[in-house]
Amino acid sequence: MPEPVNGLNAVAKAPERVVLVVDDEPAVRELINVVLASHGFRVCVARDGTEALRIFKELGRALSMVVIDLQLPGMSGLEVVRAIRDQDQGLPVVVASGRLDDRLLVELKQVEVTAFLSKPFTVAQLLQTVTDVSRHAEASRQAG
């Protein structure tokens, strides 16, 4: 079983495919870690917004994507995304949530969330979303 990485250790092996996973549910973090790691992604995990922002600041541009739940203890996922956007407008962000009402969707679009993943999601849905976002981001980097 792949070990989740917290911080700079993730950068050494595959900096172009480092995903920060933010979820307060250990089973969800572990599922995402195992699935993405088995498909060539390096995964950093955070259980709350404070830890996520610490890892984000530590890794900076080495991160290639964030997958984040909206319901987090303390700071909400939306607050974390806003803080990330203050520092990095281009980092792809995938929101994974079971509660996406119209008002929240408008707020998430305002902070330019890249994609949405409805909980509960399947392994296939997770892989498809992350792979699509990763490919799009890579094509944008090469074009830009």
C-alpha cells in the first residue's frame, strides 16, 4: 500500500504529478491515495484546511493538482480554495463533495474550480476526473 507523503518528499520523484488530497475522512484519503499512487501520481494528504495550506506553501509550484472536500473541520474547503487562489490562479482544483447546491456551485465557479466530483464516487470516476484534469493542465502548460 503506498504511503501518503506530507511535504517535500513528494517532489523528488515525480514533481509534475504531485496531487494534494484534502479530506477529513481517513478512508476517503486512503482510497484516493491508493488509487492515484497506483496510476503514477505522487500523493500528499491533509486532513484539514490548515494542514492543506501548510503543504501548499511548502510545495508551491511543485503541486500539479488539489483534490479537496468542502466539509472540513475548522476552515472549509471553499476557504482553502480561496487561499490557494490568492497565491496560484492556475493550479487545478477538483472539489469532491456530496453537497453541491446551486449557491455553492456559483461560489466555486467564482474561484475557478477546475472540476467537480460528487461523493460517493467510484474509482473509475475519480481516475477519469483526475486524469482529464491532469491532461488538460499539461496541454495548457505546453501551449503556454
